[in-house]
Amino acid sequence: MLVYFIYSAIVILCILSYQVYTNLPVKGVFEKVLSALIITLLIHIVFAALFRDIIPGYKYVDIGAPFGLLYGPFLYFGYLAFKYKKIKTKTIIIHGIPFFLLTIVYLIFLSSEFIRFQYGKTYYIILYSLFGLSWILYPISVLLKGNITEFLQLDTKRLYYYFIILLLVLAAFIIPTIMSTFIDKFDVGRPVSGITVYMIMMIGISMIYNYLFRSLISQLKPVDYSLKNPTVQNTNIPVIDHKFNQDAKESPYKDKILHYLEEKKYLNPEFNIDLMARDLKISRSIISQFFKDYFGQNVLKTINALRIEEVCKELTKPDFHMNIDDLALECGFSSRASFYRNFNLEKKCTPIEYREQYLPNLQ
């Protein structure tokens, strides 16, 4: 009964994940890789449910299927998609060769009962040895090939590390089993016995759903619109938080502070609350309290958010050719590290990724 629950959960999560993917306003290469992985997981789990538990007598059809050779390449494709924003067709073909070759062998294996009887043990040992090697070599190669810590988007970094761990856990189950077959009698059910693999698949699709859902929320979040302030005209200050309290709305300093922000003096890297207090002749404590009440966060976070919006305005211009570091300095960031950290916090991506999301609309 438990295994049917897991089957159902994976199918539902796959469908929900793909639905969330289709609703994403902007779909990058990384999201497209995830969509292909979702479809693969759905086909795999339906295939397993049918031939392992629903249709009796055909367990070998599922156990001999080479689906496991796809998950290592998906990990690598995801790495390429996120770091380089493209995957060459040649790369896909090269890394797909083991799966396609084993698929041909698998079809021959299914077509002849004699072959299954005579060479079944050899086929299973080779197949699951390749699974184990793939689930070890791909995570290691990705870790050696590039630094995942360069991924500024925390959700993506977390998703990536989790998938590496899941593949290594699968390898830890498969390889000892394969090694034991050289000593003990081979059991067709042993390489993938139990619900371990399906539990890992369920964890994997759950993480994909969570990632895509958070991406959808992030993309649907309003980026830039004006403050609802009838006494301040033509303001271009984006709303940071709608939930400002009555004290902020009735503050005698509201118009003065908002007009000051319209002047965008915060684009000067030397700008700070002390300078603002001197210019406005208002105490630091009053300014700090106003920002907390009106914007829902402190002065520094609000100013950095406003600076990021200025950066985004430039990034979405068709004729943008400025160096990113120069743009950061021009928009008020004195530190490269501070700029990238704040941009990631606000937009959940890097500046280059942000611009690439809007490139189709700029052409």
C-alpha cells in the first residue's frame, strides 16, 4: 500500500511541477532542463508502477529499463544551463549515447526470452554498474569542473547540492549490491528492491516543485511601480512594502523624505543616513523610524532596494552595453560583493540572468 502512495505522490507532484513551469512568465535554460527532468520522472514512475506492481509477471521490464542513465546527464545539463546559459546539441548527444545504446540492448533483451534466460545476469550487472558509475562520476565531475558556490541564487545552489547528494545515495545502494552479485547468486529484485529509489525520486520532485513554485512567486512579484502618495507627484520610488502603519502615513516628515528620495541622492556611493539627516535637518532616529513604518524595513535595506531598481532599469534597456561593475558603482554600490549580494536577495538571480530574462522582450 505504501508503494502505491509513493507512486501517486510522485505523479501528482510531477503534474503540479510541470503546471507551475508552464505558468512561469520567464523560462530560462535551467527551467527547461527541469521541465525535461519532470517529464522523465513522470514517465519513469508510471513505467515502474505498471510493470512492477500493476501488471503481474513483467517486473523484469521495469528492472531492465535504462532510465537510471539519464539522471547523471540531467545533473550536468543543469550545471551547464545555470552557469553558461546554453547547452550545445553536441553535448546532449554525447552524454545521451550510453542511454541510447543501452536502450537498443534493452529492446533486444525484451524481445527474446532465450536472451533473458542466458544473458540476463550479465545484462543486469552491466546495466546497474553503469548506473552506479554514472551516479558517482557526474556529481564528482560537476564538483571538479566548476564551483557551485558561484551560484548566487540560494534556491538553485540548495537544489543542486541536494541532487548531488541524492545521486550519491543511490550509488551507495547500487554499487555494494552489484559487488555482491559476484559472490552470491544474482537476484533480479535486489538492485532496486524496496522503496528506496522511489522515496529518493519523491524527494527529488518535491524539491523541483518547491524551486519552481518559489521562482513563480518571485517572477510574479511586482518590480517597479509608484508610491500611493497623493501629495507627491511623479514619484519613481518603487513600493517596498504596502503595509505601512498609520503613524507613517500621517508623519509630518513623509512628503519631505519622499521628495528627497525622488532626487536619488542614494545613487552616490558615499550616501548614508547621516548625509540624509543633514540635508533634511531631521534626526537619524526619526528617519530610521519612518523607514521602518513606511517601507517595512530599515534605511540601508530600503536604499539598497532602490539602487537595485535603478540597476534593473538600465539592464532592461535595449542599448545597454555598460560593464556590470561600473553600473553597480553608478547606482550607488561601493562594493562589488555588496552589489551582487543585494541583487541576489532582491531578484533571486544574477544581473546577467536578469537581463537575459528580458532579452526576448527587447528584441
